[in-house]
Amino acid sequence: MSIQINILDNGEGVEIKASGIVYGKDIINAHKEIYNEEHLIKQKYHIIDKSKCTEYDVSSDDIKFMASLDRAASLKNPQIIIAIIESEVLEFSLSSLWQAHVDDFIFKTKTFTDREHAMSWISDNKPT
């Protein structure tokens, strides 16, 4: 499986670790899982770690659909912050496309190239 979801800090954090070849449907399914009604309200931060992806096969339609899921989740819990960790130029471009779709409504987001900086940002920006 190319997506692993870890619940952190008693449900306040969610980590999505993507590795190998990742397809749009994988990311969409992960979004649906983490935005489950029961757990969404407790969430304060997400870490989306794509640093181990070898291929990221996600279309612009997939990105738009993910943004619609994020929009719906932000209506129920607008406090979530999202740190995205990636290393490849293509992945960064897709994250930029996603951010363009969500900038007008979404949680606070930032992209990083390493986990250390992402975790520091989360620590500094996580809602109390």
C-alpha cells in the first residue's frame, strides 16, 4: 500500500505517509478516511509526507476533488493546519496547484522539504 495513515497526539494530529507510486485514488481515499465525522472535530494538524514517493500519479481533477473534501472538512473544523513534506519538483508543483484551489477557504498550510522544519512549524502554529 502506498499510503499509511497514523493518528498522533490522541487524535489531534494525523500523519499521511505516502511512498512508492501514489495514485489520485489513494490520496482521495486517505482524505475520506481522515475526515471521518467522529475524528475530524478533534484534529488540529495534519502532516502529509510525500518525501518517499517515487511517482505521484495525481491528475488535476483529483486535486480539485481533494480540495472539495478539504473545503467540506474546513466547514466543520477550520482550525486544522497542514504541513506538506516533499522532495521532488513535480510533487511540489502538485501541492502548489492544490494550495491554489484551497487558499480562499482552507486551513493554514505550508510546504517543506524536511520533517524537522515541518514539525517546528506545526509546534509554532498548532491551535491550542
